[in-house]
Amino acid sequence: MKYYLADLEQVFEQVQSSPHGLSQADADSRLQRDGKNKLAEGKKVSVLKRFVQQLGDPMTVILIVAAIISGITASYAHESYADVFIIMIVVMINAVLGVYQESKAEKAIEALQEMSAATSKVLRDGNVVTMKSEDLVAGDVILLEAGDAVPADCRMIESASVKIEEAALTGESVPVNKIIQTLTLKKEKEVPLGDRKNMAYMGSTVVYGRGKAVVVATGMDTEMGKIADALANAKDNVTPLQIKLNQLSKILSNLVVGICIFIFAFSLIKSGDFSGEVILNTFMVAVSLAVAAIPEGLATVVTIVLSIGVTNMSKRNAVIRKLTAVETLGCAQVICSDKTGTLTQNKMTVVEHYSEDEPLLAAAMALCSDAELGKDGEVTGEPTEAALVNYAASLKLDKNELKKSRPRIGEAPFDSMRKMMSTVHSYTDGSFIQYTKGAPDEVIKKCTHILKNGQVVPLTDAFHEEIRSQNKAMAGKALRVLCAAFRKYDSMPDSFEPSDLENNLTLIGLTGMIDPIRPEVVDAIKECKAAGIRPVMITGDHRDTAVAIATQLGIVTDESQAITGAQLDDISDDELKNSIGSYSVYARVQPEHKVRIVNAWKTNGMITAMTGDGVNDAPSIKSADIGVGMGITGTDVTKNVADMVLADDNFATIVSAVEEGRRIYDNIRKAIQFLLASNLSEVLSIFVATLLGFVILKPVHLLWINLITDCFPALALGMEKGERDLMQRSPRNSRDGIFAGGLGTDVAYQGILVTMVTLAAYFIGHFLEAGVWEITNSADGMTMAFLTMSMAEIFHSFNMRSQRNSIFTMKSHNGYLIGAMLVSLLLTTAVIYIPALAFAFQFEEISLLEYSVALLLAFSVIPIVEIVKAFQRQFTKNTVLKG
């Protein structure tokens, strides 16, 4: 059916619905029949295909080739196939772990998408409910207002100046005015999509006004569904950190290939023997070097840590929509926040008024609002408007009764540029009245008269001054002040455009309402400042109100740190850039001012977060390094462009998210340092042993070490709690590379340290076995080197709990790390002392003395690193004092 050509009665008949919407039971049965209201998703990669992809990794291919060659050689020489089986078993275990880790990361990301799912306001059983947009069905009646994303294809049934931007479908950037009238065909056989003015389509956005619509198509049946193939396979988010790590892995791979070729050639030339057996042995040494050098689990560990961190953030009411935000949060230097609801409780209550006629003031405020009074006395709607309806109710003025006596027939919806809204109502005698409410400064400009002593008199300069004085007095008490005015008509206005309605008004009076600050925000502001983060308040409120609240919160100390939107208009971008650091409060701002503020901070090299809720906030949120949308009061538009959505609209949640972002990045760096230092020690040990002419470890040994030390301890480090001084540090420089802050130096010396204790274990083992010091192959030496390297890497993971602080002063414990250590010790001991495993790995059963010496050498990495950390802390302290 072409719904745009049918009248509303036919439309409702076709979708089997009514203007009151569907019952929940009917909606549930339709959802079961028609499926979810979402576009077809890209095909998921099967477990088998993922497993094959894991086996296709270049390093894994080299190992499989090595196993095949080893098998062929063993067959000809009638030797054991132990190497072949061990290599293939470890390869398979690595592949299974890789698939498991990928699946875990994918599930975490799916959970994230579920948490940030779009919602819609729908009429169900005659009541307005908020529900997931994917649960909409044909026949549902939805409520639309500025900032909402249209969730399905709909036929408009009410439109109060609704304008919808449909560029995603039509390419036309100019918003379309929506009507409810039935369209008619003229000469054309079809009405083009862009001309269907009584329809609203999935993928478009309401930019102005409010209205209602009935859903006529969902999911793949929508116009967007017809082009869904182009959208089905969305690319996975890859963060800058992951890109850097992928680049690092490629660099390491190329470096390792070069080293392997060098070692292969060097060993052959040194031996002077080019027989098949020597070539095979030399090839296996090169393979072992490759296995040792590549930190295969690095990218996977980072992805999982990021995903788990994002899930933890969601539990603290910060829903991360883009993984890049996690990294950026750790660098945040400025947080620009809205006042209402974010810094304050958003529980407005009218506590003062200024008017000759308080009942008229209350009635005007209540009628000129979209908040509604329920049968149970509860008010639903935007908090400021809800406060006005409650104010009227306190004077025995029930909004439902007011609506019956003065029904609304037209309106000019609120707009943040005008800072006001107007509604037109009819009386039973055929006359009409308009109520306008909004910011006092703006409404007063539209007034020519004032209500005094029951009479409408001209608004003189004296009255102007009196009103401004009252406004300033209320604002000085941190009250939010709104102004109300009216205009009478003998006949219905010819136009409901703001420019036609909002002039020649008669001022009724002012209301002052209080929105108490959130108690937890005071501590959050202190934490911000301690962490080197500048809190900035941006509001549409009067300057006096803004300064009063900012002072209570500890954002400013005096009014010189505040500036108004009008003052911003008088200074250039260059002047703002140079003076931006002088201001922490921006009052009476327009949406375009927010973009200028963000850009000024960014031009000064500051990583800036910006909060917003309205559709006009979207540009500034998009411009910010971290765009923060409001989960409760925020529109779909702001949520869709935001990097992070606050489920509780609370400033303290932003600070909590910054702390979590710092912790996650900190832990990822710890995992990177641990993995690179461990792999470096393996490379150096093989390299030195090869140059000296003995075998310290075989490829299967390194595979085993990497299997038990690369993955689980690194993941355990990712679970580490934040260090106690995490929020006392200055923000991280966003331009810093992976090895910044001395990480590269730490990797180098720690890798060398583990190499030295491993080599020491080998030579001690050889001496205890043979009774002489010499450089030659030793079964005991190789076994002790294996035990020392395995456990040294595990013990070293405890060093990584903090890059600089002593692990003995840390108050928290990492149970995951302790578990990884115990499992690693058990498994490592098992392959040495269980005869079948020891035979397969070509280990010699070592004595209790040798076992103890190997463990002591491994454990020595902890006190040695602790001593180095102490020197590093002292050096940093001396540098700061000198600075």
C-alpha cells in the first residue's frame, strides 16, 4: 500500500491499529510474526573458518612446515615423532585459544552494542513507554521530537512544525516540513521519496518540532532496508593503539625474518657442514627464534582488555560507543559540561515568583509546556517543564483541566536559538490566547506591555529595570529564571511561525526554580583538578546563576572567570584562543558558541571532552575529542554522534570514566611491556646460545613457554586495579608513542635481565651435571634454563603490576595473576617430572637442588627490578625538585 496516498483512516485500517496505538499483547504477537525492527546483519564468521584463519597465520605456517620436515626426518632416521606431536599439539592449542579470545572480544562488543541500542517513545496500552527501537512493529504509534532518529518507516498523524532531515535517503540536506494531509498524484505515476511530506523514514532525523506517526514498515521492509546490503557488513572498530600494535608486529616480523636468515646462514657457514641433518637442525633453530620473537597474543590481549574495560565502564553508567574513546579518555585535559542534570540533580522546583497574577503565571507556564500530568499525579516530561506543571498543581490548577478549557491548537516549539516556545489555545467563546515562555532576556525583548494591577499597560523603562532587578536577584540565588507572556487574538492566527507569533507580547511575570547541585559532583571536581583536568561549565542560564552554582561546585572562585555568549560574539577566534584559559564558566551560550569553545581548547593542544543533549549540541560533540551524550535527556542525534553516553547524565560518571580509561590504558601498557620483555629474553637467549654454539632451548620448549606465559599473565595484568596515584598524575600526552615514559628502556633492561638468569641457569645446570664449566650441550642445563625462563617471565609479570611503584606497597591483590603463576608452576613442573612428558620434551629429571636453584634465579627478577624501580623513583624525584 502507498500510505502517502491514503487517508489516515485507511492507513490505520491497513496496519490494524488506531491513534491510541497497540496493546502490549498485540505488539508481542506481531514482533514474533514479523521479527525485529533492524536491518540484516553481515554473516558471522563460523568457528571452523576462524580456526582455519588461526592456522593461516604466517608464524603458525612456519611451525607446521617445521613439524612436517621434522616428521620426514624422524621417519628416515627411525627416531621419535615427539617433536612433531608437541609442535602440532601446541599449534592446535594456540589456535583454539585464539578462536576463544576472538569470540570473547566479539561477545563483549555485541554486549556494548546492546547497551547503546536506540530507543523510541511509543504508545502501548494507551500509555507512553520508552522501549528499544528494534522492538517496534507495524501499527505502533510513536512520538517524535527534535533530536530523535526516526526508527522505522511511518505515516505522520500529528505534526507541530515537524521538520525532518532526510539526507541519508534523498541526498537533500534541507530539512523537509512534514504534514499529515493525504498526498495526491498529478501527472506523475509516483511521488518521489523526497516529496512524500506525510511520511517519515528510518535513517532520517527530526530537527525541529514534535509530532506523532504510525509505523507502517519495519526492518528490511523499510526504504532503508532496500539499501541495507551496503550497510550490512560494518567494519570493526580499530583503535589507534591497535593500529600502532599491528604496525609494531609487522616491524618485529620483518626484523625477525632478517635475524632468522642471518642465524641460519651464520650457523651453516660456521659449521662448514651442509648435510641434510645440519641444515634441518639449523632451520629448526631459526624457527625457534621466530617463535620466540613474535608476540602473537599482543593484539588479541589488547582487544580483550579494551572490551572488558568497556563492559566495566557500562556498569558504572558510562556506555562507550567507540573503542577509540577509551584511549582518548586517559588523555582528557578539559571537560566541558552542561549544567542542568549533569552538574545538578535535574529536579527542578519553583521556589519564587514575580507577578501581579500568580494563577495566570502558573497557568501560562503549565499550558506552554509539553510535560503532562498523569492520573496518579505524577508528571512526565522534561524536568524544567515538569516543575512548572507541579507549580500549577500546587495552586490547585490541574493541567488536564486547563487543557480542557483552553485546548492547544498550534505552537512554535522551543528552539535553543530563540530560547523560548509559544503555544496557541482556543476559548469556548471563539477567541484565542497565546502563551510564550522562555529565557527572560529574550522574552522581554518581544514584549511591548506588562500586566499591572489587572491592567495591560505599556512596558516602560522603569518596568524594564524592575524586571531585570528581580531577574538578577533570583539568578544571584542560583535559581533558574523563566519568563511568561501572553497575546490575545480575536481569530485564529494566520501563521504559527515564531516570527509571526512572538512579538507585541504582554509580560506576565517570572518564576525562579532551584535545581540542587549533585553532592557527588563536588568531589568529582576536586578529583578532576588533582588529575590535571580542567572542569568547565557551559550553560544557557543567566551569568549570575551560572557563577553561583559554579562557585558552589568549586569550578570558579569569582565571576571574572565567567563569560557570556554575547561577549564571545565580540571577540575573534584568535582572541578566544589566547584567553580561553581565563574562563571556566560560559553563560547564555548558543550551540555555535560550544563549537568555538571546543575548537579554542583544541587549538591550544588540549584534549577536550564536551557534553550535550539537544540536537543543536551535535556539532560541538562531534568536534570534541571525546563527545559525551546524555542517556536520559539526550536526543538520538547527540547519542549517535557521541563517543560515550552517560546512562545517568552525571558529571561524576565522566570523571569515573576518565579514571577507568586511564586504568585500561595503563594495564595495556603493562601487558605490552611484559610481552615484549619476555619475547626479547627468548630471542636474546637463543641468539647468544647459537653464537656460542650450544642449544639452550628447542622450538617446542619456546612454544610451551609462550603458551603458558604470553596469554594468561598478560590478560591478568589487564584486570589489574587502578594504582592509588592514578588520578594524581597529569593527563597522558595523546601524541606519545607506545614506548613513551621509559617503557622502551624498561623492556630492554628487563629482557636482558631474564636472558642473564636463563643463561646462568643453563651453565649452573651443566656444571652440576658434568662438574666442569664449559660451553657445550647439556640436558640438565637445558632443563634448568627452561624452568628458569618459564618462571622468570611469570614472576616478572608481578613486577609489571606497576611500572614505577613498588609491588610491595600495593594494597590490592591480583587474584588472576596469582592463579596464572600457580598454574604455570604446576604445568612447568609436570613437563619436567612426568616421564612421558619429559621424554617428549627431551628433558632430564633434575635434582631438588637444581630445581631450587632454577626457581631462585627466576625469582631474582623481582628484587632486582624493585631495586631499579627505587633508583628510577629517586631520579624522577630529584628531577622534579630541580625543575
